[in-house]
Amino acid sequence: NDMLFDGLTVHRRDFKGQPGELTKPIRPSYTKLNSNQQFYDLTESRDKYRGWTIDQPQVHKVLEPMVPEGKMHLSTTTQTDFAGHKIQPYAPIRPLLAMSGHNIPFEGQSTMKADFKYWDSTREPLIKPRQELEKAVGHMDDLTTFRAHYVPHQINLMHSYKPRNSYIPSAIALGNETTYQTSYTSKSADVCPASFTVPPGYEYVETDALGHKLYQPVNDGENVNPTLISKIPSPQRTVNDLKASFPNDAI
């Protein structure tokens, strides 16, 4: 593109300032008052204050103890005014512990003992007499019902699909090639023309009102020398060269 960058945006091009009134400050204007009069420090409280008389609180006076004259009478009102009454004492209701004087024997027969009747009961005989019972002969075989009727079954073992923990040697070499190594395409590092003080293949024209330096190509048929890029051995050196080419007052 041969057109020069004008730095004009849509906002700058289409912006239309609307007329309006300036905002007026609400803060009052500051005026300094210079006066040589003495400051009058009398307040409304001092002017209209009325003093009220306050009575001192009364203190109770403690009377001093006085020892009575004469001897102390130990008689009370109950003792002097009590009148005794004749009353009949209460008779105990509890019977007296007196032994009876008769010799009649105690009759210890109850209704249960008098009316109880014994029933005739006989013990049932054995189903088989003792002589007909067969006694076990020989040693005990210790055979239970589970052991006598148990039928063993064949057990089918489950197949384990777990891989074996064994090393299988192989003569094939490990392929250490990655997708990055096989698909990588090296590219040449181009240096930005703006990093030079004077871009190669361009000549200085003028500086616009905003302070931008404008350049244009020297000739369309002139080729830029490619050796300028090949002379840069490393990116670190490129950075150092760019720093050295910049002026000290550059932003």
C-alpha cells in the first residue's frame, strides 16, 4: 500500500461537538474578612445562664449510746402477765401391752388345709423297657449329616487378564522422532524496518504535525540488500544493535 498513514479514525472524522452550557460550581466563593476588632466570645449560655442556690445535703447525726441507770429487770411480758389454766391431760389411744390370762391353744387350721383334696396320680411308664434298649457298641465315628451327604463339586478357576510383570527384550530401536521434529519448517528471521534509524530501501520525506516521520521507497526497481539480515548472527545481538541505533530522546 503506497498511501500514507494519516492517523485519522472514525471517531475523529464523525465526531460533532454539541454546544452546551458549562457546569457552574455550587461551592460558595471564598472571601477573606480582615477585621481588627476583638473577638466577642460571649455565648448564649453565658448570657442567659441563671445560678440556682443548692442546699447542702443533710447529714444524719448519730446519737451517742447512753447507759441506763439502775439494775436491769430480767422479767419479760410473758412471765409477768401469763395466767396458768388447768387442763386435763390427753389419754393415750394406743392399747396397753397386757397379756391375756386364758390357756386356749391356738387353732392354726385354715380353709386351704381343711378343704384340700389329694388327687391320685401315677408316673407314666417308659415306652420301651430298659432291657430292650440297644446300647452303642464300639468307637464313635464322629460322622455328621453334613459330612455324610456332602457332594464335592469341581471348581472352575477364573482366568486373570492382568499383564505379566516381565520384561520382553526387543532389538528394534526406539523411535524418538516427534511430530514437531518431522513437521518443523525453519524460517528466516526478518528484522522490522522500523527498528533502524533509516530503514534500508526508504528515504526520509517529512515529519507531519503529530511528529511522525514519513518515508517512501527509493525506487520500485531497486532491491533491498539481503545481506543486512544475514549479517545478524543472533537475536541478542539484534536487540543490542537496535538499542544502539535508537536516539537517546526517543520515546
